[in-house]
Amino acid sequence: MLMKLPREIAGFDSASAMVVALARFLHGRDTPPLGKPALRVLRPAAMVAARLPLRTREWIYSVFSGAEGRPEPDIAKIDIDAVAGSIAGLYPRRRYPAVVIGSSDGALIHLCAALGVPWLPQTLLLPVRQRGVPPDDPVLAAHAFDSTARAMLDRNPDLVLHHMHDPSQDRLTLRRMAYFRVKRIRLGRAYEKFLAEVLEPGGVILTAECGQRWPTSRIGERHLFQFGAVGGMSPQEYRDGGPRVAGYLHRYGAPVSKWQAPPADGESPEAEWGFEPALHDDLAAFADRHGYRLSRLVFDEPENLSPLIADLYRWWYRQRDLPGDRLLIDSFMLLDPWWTLRTGAVPYWTAFPVQPSLDAVHRYLNSGEQYDYLHLGLFCHGVDSVGIASADQWRELLRRARIAGVFAGVSPNRYPNDPQVFFSYQRAIRAIPHRHPIPKPLPLAAFEKFVRNAPGRYPRVQLHTT
């Protein structure tokens, strides 16, 4: 089975990694390191790199993650419908009772795995080769690719471009790559064709709508610039600076003590996670033409789904006489729906290993029955970014397990710069000794009933069914 992403989109990203993980699950496969089985051969190299000095590891991370950047002419002439067709083509061609479309979200991927249905991302990352744009100069970054952006948008009228620049979390990648995140405002031919071919008659199109928003600067028609991103800092701290920002910039030898960003002139759906609502009207018209039902899963922030899906899995396991006493804490693109179900683990997805995510896991554990086992994955973006939670703080979380809590594939001594984690996370999950058969898909009606029967428990999530 060949699972090849189109080269025009970044593989080292939430949307593409989640598509691959879910597509492989629906094919009956696990998720290999970085979504590519061939990359398993790099594990020995990652083990060697992990023993190198920190600055060398940072350089390797920058080169590896930034290598996906495409030349500007390639981005300018991209055909987004061809890209969408390649993404849809990763899924098995069979009839499904539902298809999910919309925001990227790790908890959502576990929901899709439980339901046995595909997910089509609204947002994709087009990586642009970037040189000579310092991470700490967002004003220069904002207009570095104006002509390329205009050409790409003129060729693809179904897109809004969110050029995202985050010098805190993405510092190393920005040395070589700019982040062009594009959001669909119409389905387009490829997605329409896929839905028509695989949805059962009268099936459900479920939109996943994350309401996360962020200040933006309008560069042109359907072209926005976003400074900063969801993680360990607020939008205001990115723009106003402060002791944490000054300390971070000092650690990395930056020539400034705060960032000077283009003035924000509005708020927009957050570049990576937010849902662009213009797509909903096109979906409604398509569903009406083809006799499909259109339902909505609406949530305020990326991690709002995580407690709901964790509780859903625990309930589902116990319906099958499984203990549901093992919590697997995913992190960003580190997730594997296949091994989660094979080991009987309850998935709880975190966007990043930052303080707000850590606090959210604590709140979840405070809200109900405790777990005997905790397994913790930590995505490593290579830098000691503002707001990142320390290894000691995560270690304290693991002590909340009633029997045992362990790091899953990451070395707390090298975190947040541990190149082995991308190869060791899946190995850590496979090391869990318990094995259970992959169950038959959970009916969508069972999920809807589960949500209806928990009024008030998930106040920032709404399910609107038709």
C-alpha cells in the first residue's frame, strides 16, 4: 500500500500527519515514524544525533524540517484541486456512513477512527523555501512573498491564504521555510467527487469547526498575515513582549528584546486550527443537491474535544468489557489510532507540550475517575519556546497515575530537542503489553447519544445534528 502525500504540502504538519494516520488506520495499518515507513531506516541516525551538542541538534532540526520548503515558482502555480485529489486518494474507496471535513484536530482523528470514517482537512500547509528572512523580523516576513501569494491565489479562487509566522515555536524551521496555510472556502471538484463516490445514500457530512481566532493583518484579497500562533503565549504577549519574550530572545542571541509586528487590523480563524465558516454554505448546498445530511461539531479551541473523546473511548471500552484504565496522551502529530485501539488505551490529545495544555490535562484528571497508567508523548519542536512546560512539570503529571506513569518515546533530559521522539513514540506504544482486536466501527448515532447524555460536561463543544 503506497501512502504518498503530494509533494506540494508539508508532511511535517498537523493536517498531513493526521490524514496519513487516519488513512492508514482505515487501511488496517499503524502509523510509521513521520507517516512514512521508509523513514524507519533513519532511527539509528536519530539516535546518533540525540547525543550531539544542543546547537548541533538545533541545526539538524532546522535543516530537516525546513527541507520541505518548495521554490516560489512551484507554489505560485500550484493546483489545489489536484492536491486535494491526492489527499482524498489516500483513503480506501468504499462506502462510508459519514465523512468529516474541517479543522485539524488530533482528538477528532481518534473520533474518526472510532466511527471508521475519513476526514478531509480544510487547511493545508504549503511550505515555501525561505532564505534571508530572520525569524525575529515579522515585518520583513509579512511581505517577503507577496507576488508568489498573489499568483497562487489567482490560480486558486477557492482558497484563503494565512501566512503564519511564529518565531517562538517555529524558530528553527523559519530559518529555511515560510508557512503558507491555505483554507478552503469552497469544496472544489476533488472533494465533491470523493464525497459523491464514498458517502452512502443519505449519509452524513459532519463539519469539524474549531472557533479559535487570532489577530491578523490583511495583505491583499484573500491574503492574511498571522504573527504568532496557538501555543504557550497569548496574541497580546507576542505583540507587547515582556520578560518571558525578552528572556527567550536573549537565550537565542536575537538582536532585539521584543518583536515588531505589522499592525493587526482584524481577527480571523487561526491559521492552523481555526475553521473558515465560508465553507459551510458551499457544503450545505452540496448536501442539499445530493440528499446528504449536514451536521456540525463546533468547539471553541483545538483541545476542547480531547476530554469528550477520551471519555467516549473509556465508555466504549467498558461496553466491550475492557478496563479503560490506560490514558495515552498524544502530542501534536504524535498519534497512532491503530495502536491506541489495539492496546486498549484511552486517547487524550494535546496540541503542544505547553503550559496551557498541561493545565488542561490536569483539569481532565481532576474531573473524573483516575487512570492506573499514564503514557505521555511530547512533541519536540527543538527550542525552549515561551510558555513550554518543563520536563519536571510533565513528570509531576505522570505521578498522578495510580500504578505507573511513563514518558512515551521522549527523553526528559533532551526534551524539547529530542530527535529520537519521532521514531520512538510508536515503539513506546507498541511496547504496551495488552492486545485487543480492532472493534467494529462505533455507529455515529451512538456518538450522538453519548454527547446528548452528557449535558453540561463539555460546555465548549456543541453537536448540531440534522
